[in-house]
Amino acid sequence: MTAKHPRPDYLKDRLLSALLVPVSVVLVTAAIVIGIGELLLALARVRPELGGVKEPLSIVVALLLAVAVLVGASWLAGGGRRPHP
């Protein structure tokens, strides 16, 4: 009995997909981080100070983003509603 070897094209496709997913995730994450940073810097220039608080819009938006991430992560985690097997 002889073992069949996969086609070289199949192996190349598998290698490409195995590299493409992590690289694209890193690129998308970097784009999101840079975009949020640019947004916060732009908001800091809109209202530099309000009532002694420097960059109030940036602080509010950063707080809202942090709350949104925490709520989203809690929702994705299931909040303990799923019973353990």
C-alpha cells in the first residue's frame, strides 16, 4: 500500500491561509488602535480644557470605549449564564 501525498498546491494553500489569518488580525488590530488614537488626539484639540479638566472630550470618549469593550467582553463570555457540563 502506498500513501497518497497531498498535492503541492493544496499544501501551499494551507500554508498561505495559516499565515494570512494571523497577519490580517494583527493588521486590523493595529489599524483599530491607530484609528482610536487619532480620534482621541483630534478630540483633544476640539476642547483643550473645560472647567479645569484638560481634554474632556478625549476622556469621555476613552471612558465610553472602555465601558463598551467591557460590556462586549462580558456579553461574549456569557456572564456565567451557561451551566458547566
